[in-house]
Amino acid sequence: MRFITYILLLLICALMPLSAGAQQRTAQSREVPAPKAKPAPKEQKVPMKSQRSTSSQNVPPAASAVVRPRVFLNPGHGGHDSDDRPCPFFNEGMQARVEYYESDSNLKCAMAMKDILRERGYEVFMSRVNNTTADDLNLFEIHQLALNSGADVFFSIHSNSSGSSRRVNFPFVIYRGYDGAEAAEGSEYLASIVASNLADMEATSWSRGGLIHGDWTFYRSRSGLGVFRWNKLPGVLSENCFHDYQIERERLLNKDYCWLLGMINSRSLDKFFARPAQKFGEVAGLVRFDYPRKGKKLKAYGKDAYQPQNGVPVELCDLDGNPIQTYHIDNYNNGFYCFTRVRPGRYLVAIDGVEDHEVEVKADKTTYYNVTIITQPQTEDYLDDITVVHTQEPEPDETVISNGEEAQ
């Protein structure tokens, strides 16, 4: 009996809870040491992003309602060095040898875009604002600047060179990727807008309509253009025109012609970002005589074969003939004039030697008036306004333009 009682007492003790001290000792005896904490990962710094919602990150900016678009402008080349593609030539208007560097006209166009876009509420960043050897950055530096800016779009500004004796003149816009398969969403769409708007510019003569290509397709290599190599932003490289077409080069010497190219490119960005229309318009054009160009015979398209007027005033007047703006055509043998920030309405363009011509200016558009001054009345019936050639046919041999911006 005592033995049974003893067994029952042992069972009762075993079922009773341990004291606090006993519990702590038992827990300590069975505790597994905590693993050593891993060091916290170092903070990864990334560039600021534009103020878009997360759900719109993969949507082209034109559809994403960007409140304040950010654009990175890259005026191509720089420094008047050997890689700046110098094209000196004898200019009939100046009767002197004139130096031309692509970097100069690229920068003029970019600076115009900077001012126009900032006035329109954009944030604008640039790879250079001067033109010295130090400003001719390597392509990786340009990529880093663009990345750190947090830009929504990368826009590289150039003019082209055919690299052959064959002379052409048309807008050529390149984006990263294959034709129809862009590497950064929105790039092909932007390229198509830029090429189309430039091709509609009538203060020049084009040899064909605008052309766009993905750089991997055009250069037949995944290397493509060096300026795109590390760049993940939607973007384009725009060859606004061909500067080795000498008549176009004479126009590129005029800062206001470069400004007009910048205005057209700015409107392309407005369309890409679905921005509201600008309030003003412009009036621009070319003034020529009805006889062949003086001096060396050059390849010419359309009315470029005729002699441009130099060094004379052109007036923009109200309908009563009162001058509002006066533009003095330069002496670079281009005949170009341009009136800017013109309010919508009807005006007269007054040029010595021709009757005043009435034009209608619309907001956010350029009105073109190209005029030929008749010195031989019998030729009047044969002179038409400038013809802008548009065609879907490809160049018979597109390799003639492949040297414009070489793949690197």
C-alpha cells in the first residue's frame, strides 16, 4: 500500500508546473543560440524619377500624364576638333571661305529647344552648353549625365553627312533597337513624330521624306550607336538634315534657321507628352531670284537651284501695312527669314520687288511663305512654290548615309 502511495505522489509531482526559476533554468539549458545578424545591405543610390504613378512606369510618357516632363538634350560633337566633322567652303554671299562645324549648329538648335521647352514648363538638362574641347564628352559620360538627371526622354541633336559624293537632304531619326522592336518603350513613336514634323518643314528643299530606323537594324549589329549603348531611356538621335548638302549648310549658318529646327523638335516633344498647344506661331520662308545660283555648280533640289537673296529686310506688317517685325536676311547666301512669337491672325509679308503677301498665322504652327523675285517676266509661269518631296520608297542604297553617325 505504501508503495502504491509513493508512485501516485511521483506522478502528481511530475504533472505539477515548474517554478519560475526551474522554468528559466530548463529554458536556458535547452536554448539554441540566435544566429549572428547579417550586416544591413548598403544603401543603393538611384537617380530621382519623374513624378509618375507606379502603374504608369511601362506606359509611354505620351499616355502617362507626366506633370512636368524631363528632357535630356545632347547637342552632338563639340570642340571644333577633328571629330567635329568640319566642312569649310567658299560662300558666294560672303565672297569668302567660311568655316562650318556641325557642333555649332547642333548647339544652336539645342539652346533654342532648351529655352522653348523651359518656357513650356519642362525640366531640361544638357550634355553641354559651350563648344570647347572639354565639352566634347565621351559617350559613357553623356550616358551618366542623362541617367543622373532622371530624364523621361533622351534627345540627341545632329545634322548628317552622307559620307559619299552623292548629296541628299532629308530628316533621319534613329532609335535604340530593331525596326518595329524598340529597346525602350516610346522611342519609335517619338522618332516617327520627329521625322514627320521635320519633313513638313518648308523653309528648305528635301530630297525625300523623313526616314526612321532602329539602330540595330540600320547598322546590322547589336552594337548600334554608341550614344545609346548604356542608355535605357526612351530616346532618339535626330539628324535634322544633311550638312554636306552645301545649300543646307548655308542655311545652318543662320542661327534663326537652327532656332526653327529647335521649335519643330520642341513641338514633337509636346505631341509625345500630349502637352497643350502653344499660343504663338511663326512666319518663315526663303527669298530667291528667278535665275540660277551664282558660282560653283552645286547639287540642288527644287528651288534651291535658284539664287537666294542676301542682306535685305523683310517686314511683317498688319493688314494696314504698318510694320510689326523686321527681319534682315543675312549674307550667307541662304535667303532665309523668320518672324517669331507671332499672335494668331492675318498679316502681310512685305519684300522689296514683290507685292505684299497676306498670310494667316495659327497658334502652334509655322506659316511658310517662300517667294521668287521675278527679274525675267517670261519665266513667271514656270516658277512654282517650293516642292517638299515625300515618298515611302527607300533610298536605293542606304549605305550612303550610314557614315553620318558611325556605330561605335
